[in-house]
Amino acid sequence: LAQAPLIQRIHIDQLASSGTTRRTITRFAAMAVARPRVAVFNMEIVGTVNPILPVVAELVQRGCEVRYYLSKETYVSDVASAGAEPVRFDDFCGRWEEVIQEDEEWLQSQGYSQPAFDALPGKEKSMMLRMMIYSLPAGCCLGRRLVKSWSQGWCPDVVLYNVMLLHPFLAAKQLGIRTASFSTYPGPGTPMHLYAQKFEEREAFDEEMAQHPSLVPANDIALKVFGIDVLKSQLQCRFFSDEANIVFNIPQLQGPVNEYQQRRLEGSTFHWVGSTDPQLSGFAPRVEPELDSKCSNELPWSEEPGTKVLLVSLGSLTVEYRWEAAEHLSSTGWITGKQYSLRLWSELLETFGGREDVRVILSIGQRDEAREVLGDLPSNFRALKFLDQVSALRRCDAFVTHGGANSIKEATLLGVPMIVTPFCVDQPTNGEAVERYGAGVCFSDLMATPRGELSEAVKVALGDGPTVQQWRERSLELGEALRQAGGAPAAAEACLSLLVERASKGGA
């Protein structure tokens, strides 16, 4: 049970009743609503923005009026280029304390007591813990603001929201609006906050967390105001819709799902639509606009024929956000991003430094300390703060990666073999899936791995033997599965099918 996918991929021709075609779904949706109105809510980071913009463009092309809610200017032009109307709305991620403070009086009026406020985690706590605790009280506050806005003016027919955000779901439920969540990582099998917990201990961990003194009264508010018992019906940090959930991934990359999680998701529908950008063209720039001018114009992978190129990218969580935070659980103890990065970089330098037949490109993030600790580099190593990863993947022979969902999808779409060294969150199960499918190898506990084993795996990946040939073939197979899963059209169908369903039941 634990190893089985929660739900198999739903094909486009299964989205409506038997025999209903894609064109029919669009026509029925148009009949149900003169011009379907869709509200989109997302995290404001490039890895979550790029997958949803092709869906936005597809919905607009089908005659929908799409409003995309943003708190910053970063992606306004990209959203507008996709055909949606950018709408200013309050930020959620990282601004939890301010949201709570702004709505403190309302929370108190709803029964949120001083002990509940006092128990909220401070900024010295981990990002994941703070998100887990703040998501419910801050979600109630922002949900209330959305309800007020939609009750007084423009109101959507469908809310399409990032599964990490609670407030769009709460507001939609109070107003009777259809909902569809979306996620870039491979569905409910991703452990997120449970990555450091043993599989069999996760239910007890979540049950204990649900008794947190800041969550219980917030859940009472969610039930009273929005009609949703979040702690009993939802997973921690992932707020799946009970109607439709769009996964920008494929079941082959999903990790195991605990039975207690499956029970909570019973009746939910999951649409595995693969990649919405199979050509990796990118609606939004993959390098943040304010950093683009700092990128090197040099192509560090340009070398003489016969030179192998190794790309090494440990992800922003490791080399930036958790650089000083001990959030990787190894059998040797809790490890910071700095410790983890140095362990990996130092072995590669020892093994491959000075070799004329190998070029190593390190993506090290923005911290000056990361470059300083590397010291003087051999001539065949380059350490870059900013890197267009897709351009590099198109030219590299092997990829040492932290195993983020987007990195794995990019690598498989290009058929690149992977050596996965996961740090936290979804990365361990992503890496295990890569190894299970045969597209590479995963070092789940790098800190406890004898020095030299990682380098041997890299040598295999840079070679031409049967093992790496299989890795490339299986990587290409995963990439092809991502291409064939339906993409943006399938995601749009999932949204429009909600209106078809409502019309067929006599709804407005």
C-alpha cells in the first residue's frame, strides 16, 4: 500500500463523461458561464511561476477571464504576457507575523487568545516550522480579506491555487466557488515537513503537531467562519482541493503515501499533467530579473571536443536559505547547508581538480562566503553565483543535483543522467524515485557516505559504459512521460471540467 501511487494519471479524455471530447468540455463550460472567471494564486518564485503560466495562457485562449494575484512586481509583466490581469494582493510566505499583527483584533474577536499568540514560533525557528504553524491563522486572515473583496466586486467561478496556500481554498469554500490546487512536486507522496521522520512515525508526528496551541484555536476559526475543519481534512502544509488537484509531474516520480494521508484525500481527484513547458522555453526568466545583469556572459561549458562537463547544483535551500541552518538530518546528526555543500564540493575538488578531460561547473548561490570557502579553484572548475540551469543542462554530460522537483524534470526532459544528493523537504523522495526508475543514483545520507563513493558515481556518469547508458535511457523515458501527460491543455481541462460538472448538476 505504501509504495503504490495514490491515484493513477487521469487522461484528458477521462475528464468528463465517457465520450466527451476536449472541445465539448470547453463548449459546455462556456455554456455554463458566459465567460468563465478564474482566480490564480501562487508562490512568487520562478520554479512555481513557470509551470502555471502556460496553463494561464491556455485558459485565456479558451475564453476565460483570468486574474492572477501577486504581491510583488517581479512577475507582473510575465503574467500579463500570458494574458491574465495581474491583481495586487497581500503576500503570505515570509510575511506571516505582519499578517497576524494586522488582523490581531479580528482574531481576538473570533476567540484567538493571548496564549495562542504567544505560542507562535519566532523568526529564529526554521522556515518549515513557521510555515506549518502560521499557515492556518494567517490563512484565516487572508481568506477573510479575499471573501470581502469577492463579495463586493469581481468574483471567480474557479480558484486555481498553489497547494501550499490555504487562504484561496478557505475563501472559495465559504463562497461556494469551485477549487483546483496545483503543485510542482510529485503529489501527496512528497513528505515536505516529514522528510526527517521515519515513514511509520509520520502519523504520530502530525497528530502531535495538530495539538499545537497556536493551531487549535485557528482551526476553530476556520471551522466557524469558513466551514472547514483544516486539521482533520487536510495534510500539514499541503491544502489539496476536495474537487481537483493538478500535478505538474508524473506518478513514476511520486514517493510512498502514508495510509492516514490517503484517508484524508479519499474522494479527491488528481490530474497528473506532466510538464507544461516541455521545450523548456520558460515563460518567466529562470534567473531572477534583478540578478540577470550579474550573470556571466561566458559559457563555462564551452570546451575542446572530448571534454566532459559536470554540472553541480545543490539548490537555493542548501546554498542560500539553509546555509547556516541545521536542517538536513544525517545519521551523523543535523547538518547545515554550509557543512553539506563543503562535504560535496571538497570531494569533487580532490578527485577532479586539474583534470583536462573534465570541466566542473558549480552553482554556488549568492553568499560571498560560499565562494570564499572554496578558495583558489583549479583551472577546470568554475564557481558561479548565477546560472541559467537549463542552458547548462543542454550542454552537460552529467548532473549532480539536490533533487528538487523542477531540477529533476529539467534533467529528464533533456535525458541527463543524475547523481542526486538530497538535503531536505521533497528532495529525498525525489532522489529515491530517480534511483528506483533507473535514471541515476541517489546518496540519501551523503554525510555518512565514505569519501570517494560519490566521485566513483560521477566517473560512471561521465563515462560511456552500460550503466550510464541505462541512466540516460531511463532519464529520457521519464522526460517523454512528462511530455505525453497532457501538459497545459490537460490542466485547463481539469479547471473547465469543474464548471461542466456544476452545470450538469444544475448549478449556476
